[in-house]
Amino acid sequence: MEKYRLFGHNFELKRSYIQFFPRVLSAYYCTTFFSDQMEKKICHPYWSITYSITDCGYYKFKSPRNPWHKNSPGTVWLIPPKTPFWENFPNAGTPARYIYIDFMGGEIAGLKKLIGANTGFACFSAASTDAVRKMIVGMAETGGKNQEGGFLKVMSSLFSLIDLLLSSSAAAPSDGIWSLPEPRGVIKEEASLAEQVRSFFLANLPAQHAIDDLANKFKLSTPTLYRQYKKETGESPMQTLTIMRIESAKSLLLKGAQIKSIIGETGFYDESHFSKTFKQLTGITPKQFRLSHKHN
């Protein structure tokens, strides 16, 4: 069972806007509540951009036989018209928060070239997503507050967003994977300690890390590093590392990787350590997780 809470506006019925292409159809901030694990199929006749604010589970595209893709916070997805996709929300009881922007005319703007030939979608990530988040969230907020009167402002943001997507650098273009640049005019701020630590962990996930070594790397005392990091994130650096390892392991499980390979890529000591930690964080074993996400 699911319940929706929407804030935004549907511009689709405003006939005087018909001459605009690309043309925004709707912009909504959506909070979805699930009372149990849920998987559903969706297929829109128009272009869609979605932005994940919280952990929104998993997507897969084109066929139920294709692998799941992690829908992590800060990820931007571009889905062309008539592309079937499936959502899976495994975290029952936890609200999922995301933005969706529906629009026409993406092919006129040249967005087709961003769609992965192998996957049928485009996925964008950025080292810093704050400016992107403000742009996309602002579109939904403008629609919600100003209704029809916000159309031109939302359209302006849509053009800026499309321009940003088209300026992305290729990470794996045949799979539709891209890296977003900083929006023009945005002064890049120095990364916070938490962002630097996360980036270091991500680049060195298989390695073994100790809190004292981490403090030395960032030229801080161990208590200062621990205190500042926990103030920024609400958790310890080692808790973050464990969560990152489990999230990476989930993705590898969904891709069919062998347990031995997953352990090597994520930094767990052995299969016992991996399985015990996985169950502590998810409530199920790696094998149960993989089986629960297989298509029927």
C-alpha cells in the first residue's frame, strides 16, 4: 500500500502554453509512504526528469529482466517517452522524497543523444549536487506556490536544467551514465570534512581504514575528526564507511556478482563478516536480498 503527498502544479491543461517546446507539463515535490515493500511498473508518454532527495530504492528500465540500479540521494534520471521502468522501494515504513518534472520536446532540445543505447535512460551524478538540487526543487516549489503564474519561471529553470544536462561529461555514454558540471555562475565552495571523508572512502572502499589513520590524513587529532564529522553527519566515520560498503554490495548483488568478488571490492574481511554486517544493517542476508529483487 502506498500514499502520496504532492506539492507542485500541473501545467498541461493551459492551452495558451502549447507553442512552447520544450514545454514543461508538471513539476512536483513528492513524498511517498509505503506500508510494505512495493514494486511497480510505470510508462509515461512524455519525457521525465526525476531527482532523488532521499534513498528511493531502485530503478530498472526497458525490461523486467534488466538489472536494478540504485536510486541514491542526489541522482538525476532522464527517462524518454514510452520507456517502461520499474520502481522498487524495499524500505517499507520510510518515506521516499523526490522531485519529478514531466515535459514535452526533449528530442527537439537534443536530449536523445544522452540516452544510453544499452540501457534506455540517462543517469547524472555530480561531486556537489547542492546547486542542482536547488534548481530542481525550485521548479516544484514555484509550481506549488504560484500555480499557473509560475509557468514562465519553471520554463526558464527547465531550459537551464536541459543546458546543464547537455553540458555533462561522459562517464559511460553507451549506458547513459554522465557526470554533471557545476551550473554556470556557481562559485564552488570548499568541500566539507564529511564530503572529503566520503570521497576518500569511495575511492578506497576495498582498503582497510582506521580512525587514527583517517585523522592523520586530514591533519586533525582523532577526537577532533570524530567530533566534527559526527556534528556534520550525525554518525561516525566508520559508520559511514560500513553503510557505503553495504550499499556498494547491494548494487553488486543485483548485478549478479559472486560473494567472493563482492567481499574483495567492498573491503569486508571474509564472508562471515560480510553476511553478519549485511544482516545487521538490512535485516536480511545477502542471499535473501538478491532473491527478493529477482524478477518473477
